Amino acid sequence: MTAPTPPSIQTLIDTYAKDVAFAADEEPATTASEFIDQLTTAAINLDHAGINGTENLDNAAVYLTDALNSTDRDEVKILLTRASRYLQSTTDLVDEYRLML
């Protein structure tokens, strides 16, 4: 049995950019670098609002940064899979933030 194909960075951006941008108070990211920066800003904003779980966004940003900098295809797959797992709670975190505003 083969492991599922990890999402691409672009797929993660397409999936989460709007929510992350809302929490970062910016326009949705279109590049990986913008997305990573917005993840960090969103984590700070959500943490200041008292929302638990914001470290998931920080962790995702670290894994995405590492994936961008890696030249090892197998390592990139692992890093993208880990980033994807940490991003799974993004919509819930941002929905909680929306309710506070």
C-alpha cells in the first residue's frame, strides 16, 4: 500500500489562504513566501485574541519554509504532509476569531 500523495504548497495556499489572510488582516497570499509570512502574523493575532491552538499555524509555517528550502524530494513530501496536518485546524481557529470580532 502506498502513502497518499502529499498536497503541493499551491494546494495548501488555495485551501487556506483566505482564512489565513482574514486572521492576518491582509489580502490572500498568492505565493508561498506570502503565505508563510501570513501564517506567522495570523498566529500572533489569534494568540492575542486568546485562541488556543495557534502554534499549529507556526508549526505549519516552519514545515513549509523547510519544504521550500529542501532539495530532497522525499523530504519535501514529508514536510508538506506535516504542514498539511498542522493546517487542518485553520478554519476552526479563524471561525472562532470571526465570532470574536
